[in-house]
Amino acid sequence: MRNKISCALTIGSALLYTLALHWPHYCWWLMLFYLMPLYYGALMQYQFNVVMGFAWGCIAFGVHFGGLYPTFAILSYNCIGIFLILLLFLYFSLWSALWFWLASFLGSVLRGRLLAWSVATLVFILLLDKVALFWVPPGCGYGLLHPALALGGIGGTFFSNDMLLFLLIIIAIIGAALLHAVKLRYCLIIFLALTFMIEEKFQNFPKREAPFIYLDAGSKKSLFDCAQEIAIIIQRGMQRHPTTNIVVLPEGAFAYPLNELPFVAAWWIKPESNKHLFIGAHRKENGALYNSMYHIYNGAIVDWYDKRCLVPVAEYVPTWLAWLPGIRAIFLEGFNDFSCGAQEKVFVVDDVRYQPIICSELFLNLAEVPKGVVPLFIMNNSWFYGYFKELLNRFVNLKATCS
């Protein structure tokens, strides 16, 4: 019976986390309480094991990575996309299994099971955030599972992300203690008070307005057709927003080496227009191909930034996978692998410093935005849809709030 209760508490915690992360507009407040079932079980001396931790991950991470199916379907055949998603959420479920094991182990060493779960939870979130994808390139985590993403503006505005984790743990301890004392009435009062207070904060939270217009670039065509289509998109955007002086286009908007075609920049931004364009395009140098972001001003290339954190299989084939027959043809469609950029860079516009971040550099947590610098984020808008795009937008807004 006690084992069944432990399983029910595990499933309840995973569902709270999943609902909050998957539908943050409506269920963000559930993230405040996703630890409470586990802490209540620890206080009641229920036993949690590695299998339960793995099941927690299968629920939470299975739904999360299931949102990536359209992306994998674009990059590969549907059956291979499903296989990659299965591998991803099973791999991440091993980390949640480690979380439950660590909590059980520390519970036998430390005084107090709540303390053990608190330490294990902090370690678990830190490992996901900073270490989980250490093999992608070395030093990469996965930032799109952090509870702060569901809680939106409260993270980084009223608390740092680390302080937010401590807040969640404190709520879990208080809630578990009240449930243990069968003070359901007080639990309900605290629950309503917290949700009302935070909802009020969100409504009064000042939204940051940026002088950008975000435009969808056209599909890949011939060089001339692609350049012309981008010029038309920019012209139409300028007509709708005549006072805008900065235009941002997606990653890979111009799938050709722009550094070898500098005259194209004048087609998009006219000389003496005092307009800035940031666009994703390719760059070639000494035979190497880079996925880059260019800064164009008054029709001339001012600077560029080469993406430093590439996505395995999607942008290059790792050496440990190169032996698989046909893998390059399936995922890269016969194109050459991209090379990694060498260093960070900052673009300056009207004394404002912008740090370029290209797609995976954000969710692999490679990009650290210093104080006083605005993150300038672009992604391939033909790859990501709905849920995953919403998480990326929330993540970059969180970094902007913290910077």
C-alpha cells in the first residue's frame, strides 16, 4: 500500500511539473507546488526508489521532448525522429533516476529526509542546467527544463534563478508539513494567497519594449530569389514600422556565404538609410563553413558572429556517429558540416551592446549574458513550432531580464 502511495505521489509531482512547463500561460502556478508531493512522501516516511525517479522522468521529459517531434520530422524521416525523441527522454530520465537515488542515499546519511531531498533537488536542477549534455560539446547543459521558465517574470525579476529554487523548496517544506498535520484548510489559504500575489506581480510587471521587428524569412531558393525575397520582406516591414531602425531576421535566412557576396547587403539595407540589419547567413573562410549572424549597417557588412555551439547531426556529424551509413545524407542532405566559431562577440548599436545568440547556444546554456548587455537571439523559425518556440522565447526573455 505504501509503495502504491509513493508511486501516486511521484506521478502527481511529474504531472504538476509537466502541466506547468507545457502550458505556462494557464498552469504556471503548478510549478510552485510540483515538489510538494515528494516532500510530503519523505515526511511520511514513504520510500522512493530509482525506478520511480525514472518513471518521473518518462512522464515529464517524454511530454517535453514530444514537443520536438515536428523539428525532428523536418530534419529526418518520421520514424528516425521518433527514435531520437525516445532516446532523448530516456536519457534525461536517467538523470531524474539519479535524483531519486541521491535523495534516498542522502536520507540515510543526513539528519532529516527533507534536507536530503532539498540537497538532491538542487543538485538535480544544477546538473540538468549545466552538465546534462556535456557530450554535445563539452560544458553544455540543457536550460529548457528549469522551473523558472514556467514561472516567467518572477524568475530574474523578483528572484534570481537560484533563489527561485530555494523558494520552491521552502514552499514544498511548508506545504508538506501542513499536509502532514492534516491542516488542509491552511494549505488552501496559502495556495490561494501565493497564486493571487504572484498573479498581481505578473499583471504589474513592466514589459520591455525593444526597437526590433521580427520577420519570417522566405524558404530556401536560388541565391537571387532568396536575396530578392528577403529584400521584399524587409521593405514591407519598414513600411509597417517606419520608425524602426533595427531589423532582425532568423538563423539561416540567407543560406549562402554572405561574406563572398557583400553586394547583396545593399539590396536589403540602402546606403545612408541609418538602418541596422541582423541576419542569419552562412560564412566561408579557408574552406570552413560557419553558421553566422551578420551585422549590416547602411548596406555594408559591419561585423559577424560565428555560432560556437552546433547541434549534433543537424549541423554536423560527430565522429562517434560518422560510421553510420547514410547519416549525412539523411540529416545534412549532402551539405558540408558547419564549423564551430572561435569566440564570443558583442555588436554595438547607438551605444547599446548586444550579445548575439544563435539558437542552440541558448537552450544548451552556452551563452552567458553579462550585466548591461542585451541578448540578441535568432533561431531557425522553420524548425521550431508552438511549445518549443514558446520555451525559447521565455528563456531569452529571462536572460534579458537578468542582464
